[in-house]
Amino acid sequence: MSLIVQKFGGTSVGSIERIEQVAEKVAGFRADGHSIVVVVSAMSGETNRLIALAHEVQERPVAREMDVLISTGEQVTTALLSMALNKRGVKARSYNGSQVRILTDDAHTKARIREIDDARLHADLDQGYVIVVAGFQGVDENGNITTLGRGGSDTTAVALAAALKADECQIYTDVDGVYTTDPRVVDGARRLSHITFEEMLEMASMGSKVLQIRAVEFAGKYQVPLRVLHSVKDGPGTLITIEDDSKMETPTIAGIAFNRDEAKLTIEGVPDMPGVAYRILGPIGEANIEVDVIVQNVAHDKTTDFTFTVSRSELARAEEVLNKVASEINARKVTSDNKIAKVSVVGVGMRSHAGVASQMFAALAEEGINIQMITTSEIKISVIIEEKFLELAVRSLHSSFELEKEPLDENAA
């Protein structure tokens, strides 16, 4: 039938009962004739427990040893799931990252995959085995265990699907798909039957937590069809794939994303001269602080106000750096604001539809919501607003673009 890679996260395998449920699901796919590779995370809470143990021993654990420690969580799950499958008469074998030989660079705790040796996997699949692989981990050229950082198990699943040329990579999670926005904010939020890699990447980067950005980037690069499914409830989920030219006219907007983790810094009265942007952002970059939205305004007195956003956790550090810069370039002052949020409308249909920005701004104006900053890409428009208006903004935009309605060419599930 098909070769499918299935990934189950920590909550999906959080107890023996849930591991048994996953085994039932996988066994059903195998009974239907599919070849299956399963990627699992550690049981929910296990990685945090291991990290806490490490910090009890050493305040700043050695990165290499940290990887050796936290990689064990996934190995426990692979063995237990393989046992549960074998108990059901389904031949299964577990592998850790080094046994599969998921080769990575040597950046411990945040390694990146270089290549995968798929020979052993193909041999086992040909013999009818279900392969259970520990997510989140690999091995460097010197045989050291490495871990892939945040979202690592999703990335492992997509990378294996790419290497094996799987028909689909299924990500099982605690939601039944990708929605037009967070259903906890908008009652009428609708599950999408499909979305493009580009749209999903923008949604993920703007705050949607359904999939990790690295996994979506990997899937898009190697054109691996991704499907988000609920780990317990049956349903078609959401298929994430390449852009379908036949659907370019609808819908204009796929969804509304938002992010509360935003803080704003402004350096006022900056001399307007060549290279000043670098003098401001250079030290910020050297401090390894990621900058998001940037706006610069030039005044009549030949000075400029330079504003940018960072994550709230980085605000104090960024403000410290910026105060030093302000002193060096004779700027007037530095101000900050951590009571802001970002709201974005996302959709490939923007390429062929005019007026999206004006519709967005009109909807916000109608609710009396002031826009502080604006940034755009080919398929996204983002605005910075006061945090207290965030949910109102999301609801008004969702209604304005009629995202609760099923597109004419999209089958309701």
C-alpha cells in the first residue's frame, strides 16, 4: 500500500495506557497493508525530569553529557511501544538515533541533521517490520550522541520520511488539525483540510504551535506531504503540501496567527547618517538576540527614531545593549514596552488578490484598535498592537475575512 512515517509526541505516549492505544492505531495501519515507521518522543514530563536531575548535579551541565542523558527518554518509549506491538503479533524493532545512523553536526543540544543511512530501515521494512525510532536524537561523525533541540522529534520524522521517500508523514498531536486560528480565542475557528508549506511556515513563525518551524522547513524543502492528526480521535486532519495552482483563487486568507511573546524597543533621536542601522542592530545581533519587526522614522531635524521588537525574555538584555549604543551614538533616549502583541493574516491567495491590507486595517479601525507597527511578506501581513486588544483583533479579523465559512472548493470534513 503506502509507506507512512508516523510521529507521536510526549502526551500521546505519556503513560502505558496511551502507549497501548498508539500500538492499536499502528497495528491497524499495518493490518491495512501499509509499511510503517514510527517516531516517538519521550513520555510527557520525562525530558524535564532528566534536565532537573542534571541541574541537581551540575549548575551548567556539559552539553555532551546533557545529550547522553536526555536522549534516554525517547529510547524508553521506543522499547515500550515495540513491546506493545509485538504483543499484538505485529513484528516491530526499536532503534535509537545512532543505530539508524541519523548523522548530525556536533552542535550538542541543537544539532542539525546532515544525512540518514536508510539501508537498515529498508531491509527491515522489506521483512515486514514496523520500525520504531527514537526522535530528537542522532550521532555525530565521532559517534557522540547528539540531540536536535526544540521540535526535534517532528524534525526526525520529516527527515526519515524524506530519506525513505515516504508517501506521507503523519504528526499525531493533541489537536485534530490546523485551524484558521486558535479555537480557544474564536469559537468559529475552522479546521483546514489543507494548507501550503508556505502558509504553515508563516503560521508557525507567527505563533501557531501545532508544528515546529524546523519540521515545516524540512518538509517544504524535500516536499514531504505532512498531515496533522489527533492522537486519539479519528479524522482526516490537515494535509500540508505544496501549493495547488487549481486552488490559487480561494481562499485569499488561510488563517489568523498571533503571538503574545513580543516586546518593543525604541531608540529616539538617532543621528540620521549612513550605517546607523548597523550600529544599532549589530551589537544586538552579536548578543545573539533575535530581532523581528523593524520600523525607522526620519524627523525634520535630521534625526531618526528606530524601533524593533524582540521576544519578552530577551527584553532586559536587549535594553541593556541598546542603552550602551545610545550613549555611543548620542541618541536621545531608549524606551521599551512589553505590553504588545503581534497579529498576522496569512494566505497564498494574497498573491492574486488586492485589498487584503486595507480590509485588515479597516477591521481593526472599526474596533478602535491602533496599529503601532506593520510588516509584510508576499503571503503575510503582520501588525503590532496593544496586548489588551489581541483577542478582539483576532476575532474581528476572523469575521472580516469570513474564515468560519467553508471555501467553495474545499470539502467539509
